[in-house]
Amino acid sequence: MRNQLTRAAVCLSLLVSTISCEVEDDSDDDLNVATVRAFLIEGLEKNKEMDIQFAHAIPDSALRWAPNADVRDFAEQVVHTADNSWAASGLGIETHAFGDTAVVLNDGEALAEAVALAYDWILNAVRELPDEKFTEAVEFFGAETQRWRVFMQVIEHATWTRGQMVPYFHVHGVPVPEVRFF
């Protein structure tokens, strides 16, 4: 599993570097938007599947468990992973509502449904963004970047945050759902 994760991280890093070099070294017109869009959709669809699987895999009795008061409990961590509304500012779109947290944080099925809706929102944004806006410069968390890179941040953020949930499964004796990169 560790070798598989390392290989996936290296491949993602190489892909991002390749795309980044293309954008930095050539004019923005050279970016193959269709390829980047397809890559983003594939990555977001996989994240959606994994986050739904994570929400279903842990028993409801463990949803509100946290190792200590200074960190998110499991359900909050799933919400943090899937709720990509923070990306709306860089994408220039309306945010979405994640749902009634009193329900979502306490029911695995409601959590999985909220995750699906959150990913549908960001996937819709990728699919509907006009080609000419993909390379448009935007302000995002105090830095200038291209709009397509905001979507990459969504994928990277979900991967990073999902990895933080692995110990939650181990503590409860629940097998960690399989991570799927390819």
C-alpha cells in the first residue's frame, strides 16, 4: 500500500509539474484545456468515490470521535475534505450549502449524501467553465494563480485531508477503504 501511495504521489507531482511547465514556458494558448479538464474530472470523481466510501466505512457511533479536543472528529474531517466551497472565490462562482450539520455530522448516510452533493457542485464547475477561463489569472488566498490550478488545489486538499483520517479507522478497528489513484 505504501509503495502504491508513493508511486501515485510521484505520478501526480510529475503530471502537475508537466502541466505547470507548459503553462509557464509557453503562452496560455498552448494549454490543452480538454486534457486538463478530463484530468480534473477524473481526479474529482475518484475523490468523490473515496470520500463517500470513507463516510460509509466507519460506524455512526464513531462519526463524532476525535483523538482530542484540538482536532476535528471523523465526520468533521469528512466534511472538511469534501466541502470545496473555499474554492469558490478563486473560481468566481457561488458557494454551495453543505447541508444541515446537525444531521450530516451524526448520520453516515446523510454525510455520504452531502459529500456527493459537494463533489457534484465542484464537478459541475469544472464541466461548465468556458475554455478561455481555464488559464485566466485569479486571486486565490492572496496569490495570483490560474483558474485551473484552483481545481488542482481542491484535489490536493482532499488527498491530504483524507490521509489524515486513516488513524481514525485504525483506532476503531475498521479497515481503511482502498485508496484509488489510477
